[in-house]
Amino acid sequence: MEDPLKRLLDAEARARKIIDAATAGRQSLMDEALTAAREAEFRFEARRAGMRAPFMNEARNRAEQSVAELAHKYQEHHQQLRGLAARHELETVTAALDLFLDPAL
């Protein structure tokens, strides 16, 4: 009876060693995967600025172009308003002089 009990205890000890080795192997694989993921994330973060740079440059160039176009349109509109103001000023002065010189109008 002792022999089957001893074999059973030996088998249990071997099974425990296998389980412990598998648990250690699983933990090692998880640690390696976590380390690899952190390294990949670090590499991605390091490259992200470089990947964004062309898009940011293009957006900046478009914004500068839009600002330049708006400034040009504003300048044209400003000149038109100045011309209209000058013309209306001349018409107003002429009408005021006409009224002043000939109050019958």
C-alpha cells in the first residue's frame, strides 16, 4: 500500500513542479510581452512628432496663404471704400458750395 501512495505523492510533486514551471513560463511571457509593448509605444511616441510634421507644415502653409488672400481682399476693399469716400466727399463739398452760393436750390 505504501508503494502506490508513494508513487501518487511523487506524481503530485512532479505535477506541482510542472505547474510551477508553467506558471513561471507564463509570467515570463507576460513580462516579455509587456516590455515589448512598452518599447513599441515608446518608439511610436518618438516617431509621432515626425509623422505629424508634414501635416502641420501643410496646415501652416494653407493658413498663411488664407491670411495673405484675406489681407489682399481687405486691402482691395479698403481702397474701394477710400475711393468711394473721396468721391462722395467731393460730391458733398460741391453740393454744399452750390447750396451756400445759391440758397434758392
